[in-house]
Amino acid sequence: MTSPTMTSTRYELVAAGDETADVKRLIFRCCSGLVPDWRAGAHVRVALPSGGSRAYSLMRLPDLASDTIALGVLRETESTGGSIFMHGLDAGAQIEITGPENHFPLGPYDAPALLIAGGIGVTPILSMADELARDGRPFEMHYAGRSAGRLAFVDELRAICGERLHLHYDDQDNALDIKALLAGAEAGAHAYICGPAGMIEAVRAEAKAQGWADERIHFELFTADQDDTQNTAFDVEIHSTGQVVHVPADKTIIEALEDAGLDPLYDCQRGDCGICQCDVIEGEPDHRDVILTDDEKASNTVMQICVSRAKTPKLVIDI
């Protein structure tokens, strides 16, 4: 079945401001006055006027009114419409928002949390820092960016984290050293990472090299849409029924399955939540997600059908 249908709620933009040259802070008030309860790591989906929606993480900013939500939106250089729309909103504008949903929650662990954010990936990590601080749980936060002035919500992070906040700039001596950071983490610590795919993969690779168990690494990807110009078409066969569905070069497996009248389960459509994972019976996937381990990708027995494609003319999958 598809991602669960949720009722949208109307929100009004009550405040907006530039955090950096390309990140905007947006504060929305719920027109019904009732913001659903949510925990750190949750996101909402904003309906776009052209159709579809975009997901944005909720931020637990200090002194935020109970009937409001805060979003941080990066102006993507290759935006497909979401960030352009959000950056163009003026105070008083009303939009439809669904959620919140949470596929990136803090775990109930006694061990310290190591929070790592890159760029706009700070938005869910900020909320995690706030929740951990309020609960009196141990944590450290490391926030990396290209240079001073490129990091958003630093004042709020300092208020939340105090001395537990560490800022890293790529062009300075304090650039993020992933190897040293993981090596210096307390025994049993759990790492939560959100940012560009390259940073996430670097943390995962180094954690594996240092013997961290997979279950101690938690992550969510923040990235612009992929360049799909090199995609090729292929066929997908449903193992249980034998039905063959053609997947054109300009459509995902999920889109092709839905066009064929099927009802696959999915949510993020970015390859980082795991909801759409299915078994691969035959064929070789072209893995484009960030949630599978290297060993899982090498096995070619599972795949995320929202973003991954095929290296062979046909895949046989079990959905």
C-alpha cells in the first residue's frame, strides 16, 4: 500500500528571515490552533502549488509558541520548485502542511549521543540537541560548514548546547575530523548524522573501520534531487504474480508501479527512510540510497525502489 494518507492542515506564515545567504527561517502558525505533538527528528510535508510536496524537518527553537512550527529551508541551486516556492513566501501566506511524521527519532539509549550536522542537515539535529538537553541526557554536537557565516541557527544552538556545541569550518584549522571525532567518542555512544550524502557516507565508512555496530549509526539525508539524465529504461517483474512493469528512464520504480495500478509502500522518496525496501529475487539493482549497508548493497538481495534502479534489463522483486 502507499504511504499512509494524512489530513493536511492550513498554516499561515507569521515570520521569515534570512539565516544565511541561502537559508531562510520560516515560522508558521497553525490556523486551527492545534499543532500535533512531535519529537525530535520529525518532519512535515508542504504542498506545492504545482502539485506534489516537499519534506522539511521541524525545529524546536527556544521560545517558540505552542501554536507555531519552525522550518529552515535551503535555497537549492538546482531546485525543482520546493525551495523556490518556500523562499518566495511573504508574511500572511497560507499553505497546506501534512504531518508530522518521524523516521529519524532519538533512540531510548542511556549511552551518550554524538550529534553531527552538515549544512541544512542541522534542522533535525537542533531538535535532537534540545530534546536531549531538556531530558538531561549526555550529548555533544558537531556542526560543519564550508566557512564562517554559512552555518544557520548558531545562536539558538549556543543557547541549547552551551559548551557541548562544536562548530567546524572547512576552510579553517577546526575542519571536521571524522576519524578523530569517532575515535574520541565515549564507549557505546550512538551517532546521529544529518547532512549531505558525502558526509554521511564518510561517517559510516569510518565508523565501520573503527568497529562501530551498524545499530549505533543513525542518519538522514539532506540533498538536492539527483541528475537523472543518464537513466535508462528497464522492466520490473512482480515475483508473486509474474506481472511485468516497464520503468521508463524518466520515472522511478514506484511511479511505474503506481501507473500500472499497483500500490507500493513508500514515504520519503529520497532513499533514506527504508519504508519502500523490497526483496530482489533476480537481477542487479543500481543502488542509489543511503540507508543500506555496503554489505547489503553487495548482496543485491534488497533495494529501495523509490530511488534505486537496475543495472540489468530486468529485475524480479517481491513487494
